[in-house]
Amino acid sequence: MNKNMEEMLQRISVSQLNDMQLNAIETIGQNDETILLSPTGSGKTLAFLLPLIDGLKEDCGQVQAVILSPARELALQIESVMRSLASGHRVMCCYGGHPFDVEQRSLMQNPPEVLVATPGRLVEHIEEHSLSLDNAQWLVLDEFDKSLEMGFTEEMKFIVESMPALRKKVLTSATEAVTIPDFVNLIQPVRLNFLSEKGIVGLSLMKVVSPDKDKLDTLLRLLCTIGDGQSIIFCNYRESVDRVADYLRGCKVTCETFHGGMEQPDRERALCMFRNGTIRILISTDLAARGLDIPEVGNIIHYHLPSTDEAFTHRNGRTARMNASGKAYVILSADEKIPDYLKAKMPEMRLNPNAPLPPPSVWQTLYIGKGKRDKISKGDVVGFLCQKGGLKKEELGIVEVKERYALAAVKAKRMQPLLKAICNEKIKGLKTIFEVARV
């Protein structure tokens, strides 16, 4: 690892890389074709970004690298990590749900050196001549198996064919049993496999028996028994996610939803409020099962079981990440058919019928109506809230700055005094909205 990489890591307060990252950086740097297999949450983004940045030319003024992601949130996450490294190279993210004309103007006026995109949106830009990929030599297919699963095969093929100078290819996945599509044209790829044959180390798997086919009451009692830990509840369908959320909210349990039917700003807000601790219960489809920047989650709850062992593993991979431990609960009704991948015996979790509702979070989230496009940075938000709002360091949690707004976790007991203190203030000379982010 060279001095430039060390300086970038210092900027994001990373003192040491793990074995996978060190191996990947060396391998990607020395080889033109790399397949990186590693569990969700192991740090694959840094593993490919660092050697990619190291291979970029200075002051090129053209797209040199394309990173394709199957999901908007993952694409935005990659862009965010790239920006935080402060490499001096321009990065831009293009994705469906974001104004096309805004992206097009930016691409044509000031092309990024690193373009992060979802496949469908990038195809649109290529067809509309928003950019040229004639000189792009790097291609990263992040979570490429998920892109194939979501039906992006033709789009990815078109993009590869639009890169005549393509030289370096990196494919990442958290799954081993995936066939590499022919259009990628791999000749002699180096394969790095960091997937454990023993499954997820540190994971405790338990079953919860529901006396009724409708599992809502059992889910509620499970959440009460668990207490105040962070939990993701997985359902197989969007309608089920909304139904479970409506039930829990009706029982005075604070929660949030996450699925593909939600508007992009709502999905971003849900993830942010889950990351910063305002929301401790996230109900989701498999959209949240992999690739996303979600902190260590203590509990995974399978309200519905997925159809495959692979999907089950990805869900559980949201907990017990790296060296931590976690718990996964499978809610089963008495007559429910057990899939083959769950034939092994699981201990049964006994629920406490007298356990109280999960307590409210000690955090709330402040919405600030200005963001990156207004030249607002994380440092601007922190300085403003501490100086004008009188917050102490321990009263301010995670701050995230989006394109058009910013969200900051604030201790709940300090929220109202804070709003009173800043209601007529300007942030970086700009008048804007300050309010409690809605749940």
C-alpha cells in the first residue's frame, strides 16, 4: 500500500485494512481481471476503490472508470466513500429516480473521472450522448450477481460494448455460485474467495413458533422480548412490509419501511434514520439484504422465509458482520412448510408475554433543507449546530448530507431547545427549513 492510499485512509479514520482488502488491493493493482468474493459488510468498496484511484490519470477531463451497481442506495454509498477519500478525482453518481436532465448537464459540462451508476440509467445517458466512454479503461461490476438477478444483463452487455478502451475489470459478489456472463469477456481472471464455508461466524439462529397463521401478534411479542436492540424484519413482498409496519405502528411501536416501491428520498431517509439510531426497527424486502451501508444490526427477523438458501444467507449477513455477533429469528406458523435449507434443528425462542413495548429511541433526526448542491458540508452542519444551536459533542450523532438536504441525529431531549435556538438562523449564510424529520 503506497503513501497516497495511507493518506486517503487517514481522511476516513481507517487505521488498518483487513486481510481481504489488503489482498484485493494488491491483486487488482497487478492484474487486469479480478473476481472478488467476500461477505456483505467486509469492506469490498474500499478494496476496489483504492487501487482504482491509484490507476487513474491526472487531469484527464474524461470518464476513466465506470462502477456499476444494481441498487441506487449502493451506488450512492460508493460515491460517498469515494468523495470522503478526497482523492482529487471527480466522481458522479447517476441513477433512476434522479432528474435525468440535471445529470445530463453535469456529465456534458464537467465529465467525472469516476462514474458510479445503475445499469439502466447509464444506458439512457449513452443513448442520449450525454457522455463518452471511449477512453474509460476501468469497469467495476459491484454485486454483479445481483445485477444479473434483477434483469440487467442486456444493459450491462451494452455498456461493456460501449467501452472500446476497457482494460481493467473487477467483479465483486457476496455469492460464490454464480456463472460469469460471456459478455464480460474474462480471459484469465484472478479469483479471490473470502467466503466462509462455515457460514456466518458469530450468528445464533433460533425459531419462533406462531400459534396462528397470521404472525403479526407473534412478531410484536418477539420485538418486546428482544427489547431495544436494532432489528431488521424481512418480508417477501412490498405489501407485506407495509402491512407489518401499519400493524406495529398501530401498537405504538416506532418503525420504518424500505422497499422498491418507495420514492428514492423516502428510502434514503429511512436508511439514514436507521443508521443514526432514530429508528431501531426497519421492515424491508430483500432490497436491504446486501450491499447497503447499514451499521451492525443485532437482530434479523425472518417474518417470511426466502425461497433460496442464498437469499437466507444474505439476509443473515446483515448481522454478525466481521468480528461481531448477532441473532437471527425465524417465525414459523404451525403448518408452515420448512424449506430444505432449514432442515437442521433450531432452538426455539420462548417469548415473554409480559415484556413491555420497545422503548423509544434517545435520538431524533433534524431535517435541514440545504445540501450538497448548496455547498453545505458535514463540517458546516456540525459547526452550525454546535455554535448556533448550543449542542455539545455527545448530543450530536451521525450527520449525513444529501444532494438537496441534510439529516443530523440529535439527542431527543435537546431537539425542541435546538429548534428554538436555530429557527431564525442561517446556515452558511442561507435561510432554510429546520424541522424534525418525519417517521
